[in-house]
Amino acid sequence: MTFDEIDEGATVNPGEYILYIPHDRIVMCGDFNRECNYIRAWGAGKYIEDKIETFRKITMSGEETSGLRKKRSRCKACGG
């Protein structure tokens, strides 16, 4: 898992988890506005609005992603 800087080419979608650097906490993105240079997010029960530079995008390798899929619990009723 790496925490990459959100540069000009990167976008963050609402509902995506990102790292908030000042509080060293993972939060959920609510709004991403490059023109006004801010991100609005929810984390630890609080609403956060700050500059894009204070956030980092979370990227996972293919191995980490597939490992998470294996750990997830499936529906027991249908066996799927």
C-alpha cells in the first residue's frame, strides 16, 4: 500500500478512501474540486475541508487487492 501525492493528472472520486496528512488518518472523500483547490471529506465523525496538498491517494498493488478479495466473507445462504 502506498500513499501517492494527488497531482494534476490524478482525480479522487467521492466515496474513495484517502489519507489526511495533518491528522494521519484515513478519511472518505465527499467532494473533490481542483478549480477551488479543496477536498471535503468525512473522518472519525468529523467533516474536513482542506487543500488538496494535505491529502494522499491510497493505491494498492495487485497482490494486496487479490488478497483482500480472498479474505472477504461470501453469502452463506447461496454459497456464492
